[in-house]
Amino acid sequence: MRFHGAALDAPVVLRTILGRGLELFPDAPCLATQDGQWSWRELDDLSTAYARNLLALGLVPGDRVASLLPNVGPLFIHYMGTIKAGLVAVPLNYRYTHFEIDHALEVSGANAIVYQDERQGDIDQSALGGALAVKVTNGEGGADGTVPFASLLVPADGLPEPAEPAPDAPAFIFFTSGSTGPAKGVTHTHETLGWLFASAARSLQISPDDIVMAASSCSHAGGFTVTFAAWAEAAMVVGTRVGDPHLQLDLMRTWKPTALLMLPAALFTLERDIHAFAEDFGSLRLVVSGGDKVPEQLEKEFMSKTGLPIDELYGMTEIGISHLNPSSGLVKLGTVGRTCNGYMAEIRDEDGNVLPVGEEGRLWVKFPGTMALYWNRPDATDEVTGDDGWFDTGDVMRADEQGYLTFCGRKKQIIVHDGSNIFPQEVEDALLAHDAVELVGVIGIHDTVHGENVRAYVELRDGVAAPDARDLIAFARERVGYKAPEEIVILDTMPLNATGKVDRVTLKRQAAERHEPA
């Protein structure tokens, strides 16, 4: 069965995305972060000056400019400036080590980097970062020719006037989380991003009355897309650094956001914070979460505290937000919702046949905003693109009669035990329902008799009586039967990947190398 979202008229034009806000209320707040606030006029003027100054440094349209910045004002000015200059922005996850920085710089062939001054040590250790011809720091600058970011915000006469980029020109290269292999550079053009923003704005029902809080990293496609979708509809954006619930609560109390976007693990932390009260969430009309499965326990706790459901979404860097529980209408907890505006979706078997309602298969998506390619990886691009523009997500889903999809797991992460398929997320959900469990990562361990056994790595909550492994196994078995783990390893700290998700790749590697913590 094929599922259709409502049609879209046209993509958003990136260079003029601030236009509606400038027309309606140019001097009202457009952006607020912990380091300041900017009106629509100020953000437009500063990003224009920044674009011209970048070109004056010798960069030319098409050059790649990496950024290693948290959700602070300069990140958003940088994004708007690179768009206006026709440069290609290469956002780097702020959690990246210098090894990961080098990988991203090598893959993208970056010509320049803009970074937060507190990351100077990692830039110095980076084999490629320190050698770039253009380095800009959100700090004081340095004797090695590093340019202070603030100096690029000063308007000057005689600077190059940016030319309007072609719709099919590359605009951003985002890196995948690396959950199934080395991170790939997902390349979006001005036009594909315009379609992503148009769909997200319509699907989330954003209006100029909204204040949208992006509490996930805007160096990743989710937070980035929601931010620019909000601006396209003249809605204010509140950006906050990831991993700091106290700062997030302060910003929520100051700005009273109407919409909140967070990853499930971060939302768990915020909701469980002893300083978070129901009234702190009182201004919200919409809470959306995705990027990983939203645990049933989180849904229950959040609804109990706030009275609000979590609208679970599904998306990928390559295709944007393709599925969402509706902002107004029926929210089916445990599903990732229905097909978003402008998208088509099919669930297919391994032979490419479209499956009927209720059967599990791989999700294929078709959308004009699908990525152009993986940067310098035509082989990887060919692996996921089918005929007529269809994209293979690699994720296993099933649909109900109303078109709501349930995420079952990634094909590459399925555990095959005695011939039965076990999805790690289902086992993780069962264990997360235990009061003492903070985080869970489930993987398959090779077994000669059974094919694979289920092993769960668990981080326990502080201040709660610690159960032993046998108790947790029995707890899971009551809920998922034969799918329950045969082994549980208690960790002091759960490894997280660059996007803040439980890092199953690292857990698999630790298991293979027999370096499991005692």
C-alpha cells in the first residue's frame, strides 16, 4: 500500500527565508540563545555582512566551510551567511573528537573552519583542521592568522556582492551518526533544503504566533530543519546548548515556547530533573521527539507530569522529517505518525514488493527534498536510491489501516535468535520501564547454537536501589518473553554516539574485542 502526504506548492527559497519575519515585525526577536537575542533585522544584517566578509577572505562559492559550534548565536549567523554567500556549510557535531573532525574534513574537502574557542585544543590536535587556510574562532583569534568571528560581522564598503546560487547547487553537507558504519556526508542543495523546510513548516503547523525551542543540536538535520521551518513561517526560535537541562529550563521560563523539539534521551533527562515542574511546560502546544525510538516509559512519565503527549516523528538526514504524529488530531502513542506533506511512502519486502497493511518490511520514501548524494560516495548513493527517485531508508516499519507507521528497528541491527527476528528497541523499551534503569543498549552476540544471543548494556539511575542482572532479565522476560536478554552488563556510563543516541556500534566493538567493563 502506498501512503501520501498532502501536496506542497513550492520549496522555500533559502536566501530570503527571513523575509516574512522582516515584513511582519522586523524589530521583534527572531532568535534567542543563552548568549543573546537578535531581531529579524539584526540577523539579516549580520548574516549579510558575514557572507561578504567570508568571500573577502578568499573563499569562493562552492567552497566547503566546516563549523564546530554549539547552539549559540554565531552558529545561526554562520548558517545564514554561508547560504547567502553560496558557500557549502559543513556542520560538525559538537561532540566530535579530533579524529572525527579529521574524518569529516577529509570527506568534505573543507576549505575553512569556524569553531568555538573552547575547542581550540581539538583543532590543534586535528591533522587537517590546523592546516586549513581559513580558520575562524568564536573567540579572540590568534597569532597563527585565526580570524575572530566578531570581526566578520562588521559591514564594510567594497566587499564582494554574493551571487544568487543555483537551486541545484550544494548548500549543506551533514554527517550521518555513524550507527551503521563510517559517517557519510549527506549533501543537500538549496532546492532540496527548501522542500524540507516547506514540509516541516506545514506538517508541524507552525505560525507566526509560535516560539519554537530547538533543544537538539542544530548541527544535525532535525534541529536545523525545525529552526529554518520556523523562520520560513515568521516564528521565533529559541536555541539551547544540548545536555544542560538547567539552562533549558531557564530559557523555557524566559521565553515560554509553544513548540519543543528534543531527542528522547535528552527529554527523559529534562522531564526527570528535580527542578522541572509541570508549569514549566505550560506554554507548550506541541512536543516532538525523534532521532531514536521514543520509549513507552518516557511517554507515560511525560504525559503524567505535563498532560501533553509526545508527538513522535521519524526522519533521516537524507530525507528530512517524513512521518509525524499530527500536531492537531489523533496522536497514536508508540507510532511515528503519518506521512508528512509532500512525501510518498511504501513498505516493501526484500524483493521490492509493496506489502499490505500490518506486515513488516523496509520503508521506502519518495520526496523532492531527498538528498542529492553522499559527498564523493557514488557507490553509497547507489545503494539507497531506487528507480524514479525512491529512497531505501533501511528501517523496518509496519502500517495500520489509518496510515500510522510503527518503527520496528533498523534492518542492520536486527538480532536473529533461533531463527526469530528481535528488534533491539523492543527489548530496550521493556528494560526502560524499570524504575532503576536510566539507559539501555541492546545488541546481538554471536552464538554457535542460537545464531545470536541478546545482550543488554544498562546504566542505572542514581538514588534508586540497584537491581542485579537476574532481576532485570526476569523483569524483561515478563514483558517480551523469549526476546528478553540472556545477559546483562551494568555500565557506569553508557557510550553515546555523536548525535546523543546509545552507541550500539561501540557496544558491539567492545563485545567483539572482549573489553566489556566488569
